Amino acid sequence: MMKRSFIGVLIVSSVFTSGGWAAVYSVPGDYPSIQEALNACVDDDTVAVDPGTYTENILWPDVQGVTLRSSVAGSPISIRSQGVDRIILQRTGAERCMVILQDLDIAGGVHAPGAGLVFERTELVMIRCSSRNHRHNGTEAILGLALHCTECHLLVENCEFSGNEYEPPTVVYDNLGLAVYLENCTGTFSGCAVRDNTSDYVLDIVHAPCDVDFIGNRFENNANVGSDNYRTCLVSGSGSVMIRDNVFSGNRANSGAVMTAGDLVWVENNLFIGNGGLPASSAMRPWADMTMIRFNTFSDNTAFSMGISVGSVCLENNIVMEPMDGDWSVPGRMDYNLFGFADPGSYSFAYGPSDIFGDPLFVQGPAGTRYLSQTASGQTVKSPCIDAGNPMADVPAGTTRTDYGPDLGVPDIGYHYPNSGADPACDAPGVTIVMPSNHFEPASTFSTSVIVCNPLPNPLQGRLYVALALDGYLGFWPGFTWKLDGYDGEFSSGETEVIILPAFIWPMNPSGNLGDAMWIGALTDATDQVIGAIDSLSFTFVY
């Protein structure tokens, strides 16, 4: 999860990258290749690449805060390998540095370990990037074909890791992380898709036994086609890790979709549907010292919902439609769950006093098939899961209702779909900075406002950050001091205009000098997670 210190780094980096204090190199305008433009960079510079396909194998320079992005936001640039056995983009410097990647499509690498992106000791920000269709058919260990990171801090948002494939000519026993391999890393993966990755021998798809949270991702149709020794789709956990608001669907593996590891892992508000596919397979395997499994829905998974547990488990507020493998006879492990498999009384499980049994009455809704039937949203019958959760538990963000009504009071059991499954209340989540012009002459009208877009149907408690860079000065609104500051408030569903500087007349009697400045803004929710886009707007003025 992005904390305020990391937000400050991004804002300051964006200010000095896009303003007058750092260079923006164009490809192919200033340099014919991405590598040549990166070689020219010093700290905080930007390489802006016109959309198109570039055939390169890139070595990242040892400079701080460099951004590589498309010159057109939302229009990715394609980077392809120059030849076989080459990593497409890698950074292996001895010193830690910050790297920002936006709107890149990395595809077709052939190498191991790693083929697409390889980073060591890096503060890595990846936004709207894809790393896909990488291959390796040699005898070396895989360790992340799409993304390989060691000793990195990660902010990976709205990225895709797909179509990666391994067909070994000989057995390799230390293959880990077909698509993504993370070692000694921290940070967050959010809003990403991990799909259609295929292995032929003993691989997990995402190997992350470290302190990286996975929030709001989709893990879909990942498979091991040739071995019953396949581990899982996601191995996660080290110290304390959150796996929340994800969808795991159609992943074929003996240990299904998730295997927890380490000290403490929260598996909260996830949908496990159609995972397994091999004999005796399960949807997840809790192997951490402590695994908290709360508000999940397990449905249509092969054989077992959960595999044999090694550590302690708390199973609460879940819908469990398949039996659980192993010893669940320890009292206090489970309560406030619905068990929907046949004859639950035939299993030697220590059910809790508030566990219930039967049909959860799933219904089709705008974003899937596991909403809960309830008269409040127009169905004729009420699911037994409604208001059946632990009354002391915090209700997950989202809804079990097809009309996106909130879950109020005692929480409903099972997975809660995002409220944004319907058409969003506005089209550009985050902030948009608005000024009457981007150049101001004497006597012209000057003003600044921010349009805050909350795409959810409900009001949002959040914080608005706005910074001004002007003539070597950086100040954070509303006090315009160097101290990181912002405005805490409730933002209505849809668009809300926030006045930063009301309209005034630009002063007369100029000296004839031309100055430049820039606004930059960001919106976070109550947990300091960035919502939507971080916007910036440059302007010039005569003074």
C-alpha cells in the first residue's frame, strides 16, 4: 500500500521531472532509440516515447528517479527483444534507485532467470504496463519470465502479466515464479491481471514469499499442463501480508490459487471460483504460521476448498462450497461461515456455534455470478448469508447486492463485489487540474481548481494533495509550505470541484521576464492508497 512518504516522493519526482528543472527527452525526436535517451539522463529526467514498436534490449542507467513513459498517456509503446537469450529491460546497479515505468508493453523475451523485466535494489513504480508472451526452453531456472525483482520496493498498478510459457527439455527443480519472481521485496500489487500463463513442470505463477500486498488483482486461467507436482498460482507471505479483493478463477494447480507462507497472512474478501483441475487439488493451502481467512467465497473448485493446513488458521465469514482437506477438528478455528457441501456433518470438523449450512442462493449481478439473493435488491428470497457474519467484524468495502446497495450493520458472509462493477459515476478517476489558460499575461484572469472524480456510487472519505512548483519553490496546498500536506474530506459520487486559488487579475507592470510553473495533484482514500491518476499541469507567465 502506498503511504504518504511514497506519495510525497512521487509528487516531488513528478514536479521536477515535468517542470523546468529536469529534462524530457523525446524518442524518436531527440534520440532515435530508448537506450540512447536513457544514457543521456541524469537524476529525475524523463524519456517520453512516441507510440510504436521499438526493438531493443535496454540496460537501465545508474541515475535516480528517471521515468520511461509513452508520450501519449494510455497509449502504450511496444518494446521487443533484439534477439534470442536477451532480457528486454534490466537494472542491476549496486546502489538503490527509483525507476518509474508508465504505458509500456514488453513482450517476446527469451531468457532465464527473467526475460522481460529484471530489477535489483530498485524503488520500482509500474503503471499501466504489460510484460507478456515471454518464453524459455533451456535448462536454467526460470525465476520470473515477465518480472524478476530482488531487494525492491514495488508500486505496481493496473499492469498485466500474461501468456508466459515454459517447456523444459530437462527437469529443473528450482523453478519458481513462471510469470513473476519477487525476492526480499516490499510494496503493493494492485489492479493487475495475471492470466493465461502456462508451465509444463513444477512452477508457481507468482512467487512472492516476501512483504508484498496483493490488492484487487485478477488471477485467471493459469495452468500447469503436464505435472501433478504444480504448486499454486500465488505463493505469498513473509512478515505480515494482505491478500485482499482479488479474483482467482480457473487456475489449474494441485494447491490451486494461493499458498500462504511466513508469519501472518490476511486472506480477505477474495473470490475463488473454478480453481484446481488436478486430482485432490484445492483452491488454497494455508501454510503460514497464521492465516486469517475472512469474507471469501469458495465455489466450484475441484475436490477441496482448502488444502492441509500447516500453521494456525482462523476461518470466519466465508462461503465454503467444497470440503476442506486435513485436520479441522481444533475448536476455535472456524465460525460465522456458510458450508454448502453435501453432508457437512460427516466431516470431523470443529464447526463454530454460528456456522450455518445450506445453499447460499447465489444470483447473477453486474460483475459476476456470486452475488447474494436478497429482497432488498429485488430478488424474491433472502440468502441465509445476509447479516450472518461476525457482528464485531469490519464490513469489507463493496457489496453483495445486485443493485450496489451498501452492506450495513451486521456484515454479510462471503465475497463482496466492488461497488464500481456498474458504470462508474465519472470517467476519469482521480484528479484533473483546471486553469483558464496555460499562459498568463498582465491583466489576464488567473485561477486554479481541481476536479475530483469519485467513480463509486457512494461518497468517498479521502485526502486531496495539491503541490505548486514555482521559480525553484515547492509548496503543498492549502498552506503552500514544503511540508507534505493535504485536504481531508468527503467527496461525493461523481465529480466535485475544489477551488485551489479563486480567480484574480494577474498583476500589472511586468518586468518582461517569462517564468514557468506547474501544479500537480493526487487523490487518496482513507488508507492512503492512490485513486486513479496523478495529474499535472504546466503553465507560463509574464512578470
